[in-house]
Amino acid sequence: MEENAAPLPFRQAVDALRAARLRPEVEIDPTKPPKRLAPYAYALEAAVVEEDEDLADGRLVLLHDPAGHDAWQGTFRLVTLLRAELEPEMAADPLLPEVCWSWLTGAMDARGLSYGEASGTVTRAGSHYFGGLADRRPATQIEIRASWTPREGLGGVPDTASYLAAWCDLLCQVAGLPPAPVHGPETGVQSLPGVVSLPQRRGPQHP
């Protein structure tokens, strides 16, 4: 896809993503978007880094179909994948999947963002190491896969910068960082409400 041939609403939505101001703990870069999901797509990958340690990572994809999509109930769709490693005792909480899903919706609610047709999965997987890897501690990873339709504003363009900021709030919360203050036009500075962040400080183990 040639970017200069894309529809104006999509170009404006992408420009807003590129110009968004994010938390300093989040390192973010554009990446190759998936093909065949929509006529137009743009993707970002991010990691929460603290003291040179990756605490969580994720990917956010913006999809656009100018003709609209019945399943989306709109012309834009946001798709995400987030991962973080947890302490085993936290991963044993039976309510963890419900809590993590509430963080996704809560991050958008905290910034006053409307959305529709939200769907996704929360998965936790444990690893135990043997043989030459037996000195490693057991590890448990949480993975959130989700998609939702952002509200379209003037000219049919969603406020993608705000949705990206909410997504980064979620990524930091999964990583175990404290909530960052939100600057609102009427309320001034306030902290993000929601469940306490996961108390973990070990990043995902990569082979």
C-alpha cells in the first residue's frame, strides 16, 4: 500500500499516532502491518522498559476499510496483542483473566473514550524448566489479545492518539508500573482509576 494513496481519514489517523506523546517508560516503533485484514493498515510495536529491563511488550494495529465492515460496525478497527511475565503466585489468582480484561476497557474509560464491538481473549501459560535449564525459576506469562471499534470523530477520523495513550496505560499496568496522571480539560490532573497493577518486575524471557 502506498501511503500517499490511502484515504485522507486513514492518513490523518496515522499522523495522529505518530505525533502522540507517550509515557517515557514506553519504547515504541512502527512495524510491518498484517496483510489481508483490511485494505489499509498501520502497526506499532512497543515495550515497557525500566532500568534496561523489558517488563512487557505489545503490538497495536490500526485497520481501515472505507466501505465499512459489518463485524466492526464502523470503518476503523484497533487490534492488539500484549504480553508480560508474572510472578507464579500472582498468576494463580483465578480472577486474573477478568481483571486483565477490565484493565483494557478501564484504560479507555479513564480517558473518556467510546468504543464498540470489543472482543478478545486473556491467556496465561506457565513454563517449568528441566535439564540444562533447571536453574531457571518457573515462569508464567499473561497474554491479552483484543480488538475494538474506536469512535469516529469529525471527518470520520477517530482520536487515535488518545486510544494509543490508553493502550500504553494498559501496557504499563500489565507491566506492573503505577498509574500515570491524566491531564483532562475539566478535571485537571488525575490518576487513572482501576485495579492495582500486577506486582512483577521480571520481563519476558526470550530464547
